Amino acid sequence: MPWTEPAVRERRSSHICVAELDMKKIRLRQDVVLRTVAGETMLIAVRDAVRECVPLRVVNKTAAIYLKELEKPCTEEDLVLAAAKIFDADPEVLRSDIRAFVRELRSEKYLEEVTC
């Protein structure tokens, strides 16, 4: 499968095709901010997010780069391609790690879907 095409899977998850999830735009919630303090990058939940997310989470440098991209709406594939460009890496190598990263952020409610 060429790396410029979205990943397509036959498996279904919660009645939504995984390929559909790959193409949905996501971003950090509006009530979650990314800040760097004393050289440490943190996700900080404010307002309503405090009840649903871990209020403060320190992230590593790679996660900080991914999260910076997620401050604006993008698809998982957009994130993969941006990371490949930043790290000068093969998108196929990054794809599964980024998918797991996004899955974790979704489960912890740090992300929201964006309707275009």
C-alpha cells in the first residue's frame, strides 16, 4: 500500500470502519493546553477537561512534537506525514506508533473530533 493513501482495514470497531477513523479530523480539545515550563512540555487540562482528563501530564519531546501538530485539526495520516517530514523518516515506520499514541489520547479524552 503506498504511504500517501490512508490505511484501509476490513476490521470494524464499534460499527465504524477503521479507515473512516483514519480520515476523521482530530485535534487537542479546546480546554486542553500544551505548555513548556522550565524545559518540560506538559498537557494541562482546564475548565471542563479537568473532570475528564488527567489535569497535568508531562510529555516527552517526541510526544510534544505530535501534540503541537494536534493543536490544529488533522487526520492521523496528516500527523504521520508531518512527523515523517520533521524526523526525515519513513511514514510506514511511524504509522503504528502514531496510531497507538492517538488511540491513547482518545481514550484519555484529550482529543476531540472536528467537523468540517
